[in-house]
Amino acid sequence: MDDTNQQGPHLGRGTIQRMDNVAIVVDDLAVAKAFFVELGLELEGEATVEGGTVDRLVGLEGVRSDIAMMRTPDGHGRLELTKYHTPSSRDGAPRAPANMVGAHRIMFAVEDIDDIVDRLRRHGAELVGELVRYENSYRLCYLRGPAGIIVALAEQIK
């Protein structure tokens, strides 16, 4: 077996270092922050971004947005919550089914899935389907959270 490809075809040239964050555009930043804090993420920082550089980066004119960077407790994952003030955001499909093409689900490994589901329901989360047991490995569920995003939870069965 040729082992030159075990670390990718571009080892040493233009390789990615890590996935830095996933961004979610929300209509209510305070509600989204509260939801993800309840889930266990930590607020890393907040900022307002605007100006020509931001306009050129995102391909829009007159951008002014507030962002909140959330960090997972292990420090390895980050979630950027973005609220656009200008230009106004286009509505997405907040009730999109789980099989709709495009990115709209993020999964977290959790402990005590029942407690987390109960706490997130107090922040407006709704189960998409049911909390299920997958073989003898995991308890899983999909919740619809802020801006209609589906948040999947997975608790490993010990």
C-alpha cells in the first residue's frame, strides 16, 4: 500500500490546519447566545463588524453586523453567531426538514441528554422527531433551535 497519501495529497503545501468555526446567521442574537450558553458553550467574545473590508469579504454592500463567538468547553470547537443589521437578512427556511440540501445541522456530544433537552425546551427548542436509542451505542435527538437550525445531541451509552 502506498502510504504517501495517509496525511492528504498536499502535505506541506497549502493544507488546512483545523476547522476554525461554523457560522449561523440569527435574527435575535441575545436569544441565540442564551440558547447556546444553556447548551454549555462559553461566550468567547463579541464584536460589531462593518466597513469596506467586511463588504468585500462577504460580497454585500453596507454590512453592519454583530457577532458572538461561542466556544465548546473543550476549547476545540467554535460557533459564530451573526446578526446582520444591514443589509437586512433574507429569511431562510426556519422549518426546513432535516433532509433539505445545505448546511443546517450541528451536532454536539453531551452527557445527560434528558436534562439538556429539558433545559433547551425552556429556550424554545422543539424536538424535530424523537429522542431515540441507536443500537447499544448512543441516545440521539434533533432539536430545532434559534433561527430554525437543527441542533443534534448525542449521548454515548456506557
